[in-house]
Amino acid sequence: MSRAAFFILALLLLACRVRADNDVFPTDFDSADVNIGERLFLETRFSQYFFTNCGGNVNATIAGDPVVATLMTTSGSVPGPFAGQAMNCRQCHIVDEEGYGDFGNLTLGNRTYADFARRSPVPSRDDGQTQTPRNALTLVDALIPRNTPLFLHTDGQFASVHDLIIGTLTGRNYGWKPGEYATAVHHIANVIRNDDGAGYLAFFARDARWRIEYTDLDTYANVFSGFTNYNGSYITDPRSLTDFLIAPQYVLDMRSASDDQILDTAASLIEAYLRNLFFSQATNGLDFNGNGTPVFNGSPYDAFLAKNNLPAIPDTNETAAQYSRRLAQLVNQLVCPQYVTNLIDGEFVTQTQAFQFGPEELKGLKIFLADRSSPPAARRYGAGNCATCHSPPVFTDFIFHNTGASQEEYDAIHGTNSFNALLVPALAERQTNYDAYLPPTSSHPLATGIFETPPILTNSGAADLGLWNVYANPDFPAPQAGLQQIVPQLLGFISPQIDQVEMKDGFFEFSGTNGMPGGVYYILASTNLILPMVGWAVTATNTFDQNGNFNASILIVPGTPTFFRLSLRLPTPDEVLPNTLARFKTPTLRDLSQSDPYLHTGRMNALEDVIQFYEEFSAKARNGEVRNADPELSNISLDDSAVAPLAAFLRSLNEDYTD
């Protein structure tokens, strides 16, 4: 059947409202979920500004919010892609609107779902807030599989992407204050219910490529209800709607759906879209929804690994640290490395650099992988100790570290060592005076958020303490279990090693090393042979000696097989809290050239600036001058000669990323 004949048939079916059987035509629910998710991601009418200015008509044309009229960059402002509209997710998480691609204008360049500002502007209200607390993180690979709990935002405030989406749509980035949550939910639901399918997205934005020709069927109400009318008949032949038929579990009866159900479905569809955002993968890598094992293949670095038969992913049961050390050893053993050459091995379209991995990039890779345990020959150019936190192949460990970024910004404003003198309350004081210290929430709408506020000259009490705002905060219950799980990593606890085990005179005796000097550990026992991981009971409480050594002797009941294990005593929340100060989540290093400026402060314009920052603050950490410094910060050993090769290596992680 010709394309023209198909459209004629579709029109005839529309006119006759012929019922079709949903089970006899092919569907692509995943694709439809992603398509509609992107449309919702771009939707500008969910904002508080639109709500205030639409006069109750969700299809009204309004004067544009000034905050989206321009895009802020490190060198000034340029016209924004949503000028004349209002806030949406894409305003801060741009792709190719300013760069190369079907929708680009070939000006500033592509983005990996980040913007160009040091901190993103937010809609104006009467609270004095004009920008986000932190630089916008890239969304590409944000939901890639990991072996750690999921933490989202640089401070770990969200433990699920679903919660983050709802928090964003109803939060300050969209202009809504904490006390306006119910109003925001009702307004968003009304936009979905009453959308006429003829607005900005349908005609001028990316939704134009999905538009259903000759009809106005692409209203949110039709999409959310599965394109059926209320007596169960299809409004049109479903074969022409396969890119719009969302998965059955998201379909709602719009006659009875509550506001919360509609918002929840919108968040689920946006989540489907976000899970589809990941860097280039081999066919045996991630699937359409971002599930599987990531096998990257889009950068010169990835091409270098392939050309030299180097492992692209860890082996089964190999940790990220073990993989990094093995990769470092293999890289340093290369006698005649096969380099990646521009035009021969690849070519960039959206980058301004050559597609290459040569001697300078290789030198940078060796510095990147070298740490204090590397042999002297591997550290001859310096020890970046980078892979400890930026673990390949994803180049992040997904948890939190304090590298001194908050201190650098605070001291630049208030003077050297000012951050070290900043008064920060202990847990008891913080919990009993929430409004004075912690971020505003719907439970505490008047809270100051003083410690998630970028420092300013007129208020020496304002500082961004990152994870400190979230850890043990009762208003953020979702991430607490995950945070408790990673406390040993946050505090730099090391796993004790058992050296000798023997039975002697009816006692089970063992000894070992590598414990935390002075730390408390428990000896647990279980007699459950079928399920040995349950039924543990503490049989002894001991302390590691000053060198981290330990030994124990446990009486054995004759004829009773018993399992034993060690468990470290974790510090209490009031002991842990000071160690969370100024910690932020590790970002990925892939495609950095499309996500500058750098650090959560946005204060570093170029990769060379970031490397010199680490050179400076690792020296400060060794001198005890960095407040709550990450234990690994002092293990960085760089000088100025390492800057160029490290920057070259980091640029070899770039790739052509488009939407």
C-alpha cells in the first residue's frame, strides 16, 4: 500500500470511527513512552509563571517568562530556545538547540543535557532566589546501572528518578514555592486534562516531528487515555498511532483520574525518556531502556581500547578498583601502542577537536590511573589518583566526596581559610532548629537553606555544604537507607583481612590486620546451615589495636556447626554528620567538553583549570588545610607538567552526542 493510500484509509477510518482490535497491530510502547516523555520534558505550561498568567485557560498564549528569554553563559547571555514561553526541563538541560543537529542553530555547541551557566537561573518570585544552588549536571548516563544505591542531585536529595521529576515539576526550578505543592499538582493535572493539542509543542518544538497529520488527536487527554473514547472505541485506526500509544500500565481513564494519578503518570513517562539517555553503546551494551552492561564505543578513548585489545569493561565479579588497577597494568605494558588517528579511525561532527588518541593522551591516561600503590615506573609522570573516584568505564563511583570545591569558592569571597572557621551546627542543634539551617520543604516552607546557598560577600553564614543538608534530614527520608549503606565508604573504612584461622582446645581462633585503628568490631555467629546469611547474633565485641590488628577466640559448642563473620560498628549519625560536610556526588567524565563550566560551583571554565585546582587542593589536604577533605585527596600527586596530558586524555573521552 502506498503512503498516500494509507493516509486516505486513516482519514476514512477517522470519519467512520471504526473500532479496531488493539491486539492485531504492532505496537512500540517503549518508543511511545519515550516520545511522550520528551514532549512532557519540553512542556512549558507546568510552570508557576504560566499558571499565574494564563487566566485559568491552559491553552492560553501568554507573554513569555523573562527567565527563559535568554540563556546565561560564562561570557554573557544569548537568546534562549524557549523565549516567549515559560520554564521547562530543557531550559537547563539542553542538547542540540544551540549546536548541531536537526534543531540546532550552530552557535554555542551541543550539550549533554546541561546548560551553559555557572548556575542556572530560576523564575523570579518574592523570595530573592534567582539561581539554582549548583551547576546543572548532565543527564546523560545519570540513570546508568550501578552497584551502589541510586542518589540523584549532587547532594543525594532524591533516591529515585520518579521523585526527582515530581520534585522538579512542583519545585522552585519551575517557580513553585514549597508551600504551593498542592496548587502545582492541580495545575499540572489540569494542563494534561484540558490540553487542546494545538499549542507550541505541537507546531514549533520537537513534537512537530510526531504530530498526527490532519487531526487534533495529540492532546494529552487522548494520549493518557490510550486514544479511546469513553465507550471503549478507538477514535481512529490505531495503526497510525503506534508512536503515541503509551504502555498499558500508564493508561488512565481521564474521567476519574485524580490529580496525583495524572502527575504520577506524567513522571513515569518522563522517566522512560530519561532512561533512554546514555552515551554511545555497542550492540551488546545497554538496551533501549538503559538496562544491561554499558559497553562504550563513541570516544577516541574507547577506540584506543579496542585497537589495543584492552578490556572495555570489568570481568565478572571484578570491582571497579580492581578493573582500574588491571587496566593500568596493561596500559603500562604496551610496547607498541596502536594510536587512534583522525579521519582514519573516526571523525567528530559536534566537537572542535580531532578524533585522536596519541602519545599525549596515553601519557594522560597513565597519570589518570596511577595511584599511591602503583609501582614507581607507573608514577613517573605523576599520580592523579583519579580512578579512585572516577572509576572507568563509566568514570564515576556514584557516591560523594569533598575535593574542596565549596571551600575554594567560599575562600575566594571571604578570604583564605575562612571556610575552616565557618560555624556549622552539630546534629542535635540542627535537628531542633530546622528552619535556621536546613533547606525549605513542604514541611518546613520557611526554612532558610543557608547551608545550600552559594556564598555571597554580604552574608558570611551562607555556604553550600552539599550532602550535609540531606544526611539524617527527616524531611528527606528516601535516601537515608542508601546513605547508611555507603557510610563505610564515605568514612574511608577499609575491610579487615583475616590472616590465620585455627581450632584450639575447643575454641575457634582467628587473627588479622587492616582494621580501623581503635575501631570497634563485632563477631557474629549463625548456626543456620540452610540460610547462613540469616540468624546472626553478636558473640563478642572487640577493638582493633593501634595498628589495626585483631585477634579473637570463640568457644565452640560441640556438634553445632557455626558460621562466623566480622561486622564493623558504624558511627552514630551525630558522629557521621561532620564527615558529610561539603561532600558532593562524583559526576561522569565522559564528554566533558559539552558540559562546561565545571565543578558544582561552575567556577572552572576549562579542564586545565580543574586539574590545577586538584593540584592546589591536594597539596592543601596534605598540609591539613582542607576542611573535611576526602581521604583520597591528599594522595593526588601532580605538578604543572601533568596538566596538558591529563587534559588531552579527558578530551579523548568526548564523543558526538545528539538527541
